[in-house]
Amino acid sequence: MPRHEPERTCIVTREAQSPAGLIRFVLGPDNQVVPDLRHKLPGRGVWVTARFDKVEEAAKRRLFSRAFKTEARASETLAADIESLLREDLRQGLSLANKAGSVTTGFHKVESAITDKPIVALIHAAEAAEDGRRKLANQLRKRLGEAISSFPVIQELSIDELDLALGRSHVIHAALVAGAGSDGFLNRWHRYRSFRGTDADQTGLGNGTGEPTILKPAGTEAE
């Protein structure tokens, strides 16, 4: 059974919640505030809601010093640094999904995957042309109808970042196929967007069940 972690209290909002929705911080050398995204670093930890604005507020109001009961040095760029770490984590998640065989790349292969594979998300490079996005959206709409609004479309990563994560050149469009690594990548994407204050439900995680929407191959019936 998975290990249950007790709720923690955010030092900004004073609200208790699951550690999954918080970021843990510890004190490093010279009492520097260090984010512990994996909740594994040694030492006493304090917790902040996993949102850019909440981390920024904690630093500006010197709430870390109050929580640690000592002079704690929080960088002025702490929130931005965490966003960069979460973005790097997102790229790593995509790389892991790719190594597990859960990523299809190339416009025509993605177009076919929408019909032939159990995909759970579309991925577009941030620089992708509107024409390509629209054509794939139309293909997806043929399968999903109005339910397309609950299907994840990921477009935060640049071409260079997709190339780095996937080990290929000039990746513009990709499809995430259900399988090992796909859930982990979607969870990381959701955490990244949540930290930035973006409502993930507007781009597809909200299907009413808390589970990702899986587009099954044409000709198969839902179980």
C-alpha cells in the first residue's frame, strides 16, 4: 500500500493540505532556504502552497525566518528558480515517457495516432504554427466531439526543449500514448501549470473523474 503522508500547513495561507499540493523547504548552508521538491532532504522542513505567488509572498514577508525560528535567507528569485526546476522536471518526465515508448512524433504519425492509438495528450511545440495545431484539433474533434475540451493539449515546451527531451531534431508535434511514463508526465505537467497559476482543467485534466482522458483506437468500445 502507498505510504500515507499526514497533512501539512502552508506558512502563507495557514491552511492544512496534502503534501502533494505543497512545496517543502529546508535550510541549507548559511541558512539559505532550499526547495525540496522530492520531500527527501534532511532537516526540519516548512511548507508552502505550490504556487508561484505563494512562494513569492513567503519570501517577501520573511515568513521562512518566522517558520524556521531563525534568520533564513530566501533568494529574491526563489519562486522563479522553482518554476525553472519544475520545467526541467517536466522535460525529464517527457524523456522518461519517450524511453518507455509512450511518445509518437511527427505530424502525420500524430494524425494517425489519434485514430489508431490510445493517446492521452497532444503535445505542440510553443512555436508550432497555428495551421498544424488546427488540423490536429480537427482530427481530434472527429473522434471526441465536444469532449475535446477535456483532452490535454500541452504547448509549454519549445522546439529545443522537445528535441532535448526526446533526442530528436525539430520536434513540433507529438502524441502521448497511454502506458508507462504517461501518467507521470501528465502529473508533472499538472504540477507545473498549477505552480504558474494556470487552471489545468481548461486544457484537459478535468474529465470529472480525476483521471486523464484516454482516447481509444477507432473501432474499440469503452470498457
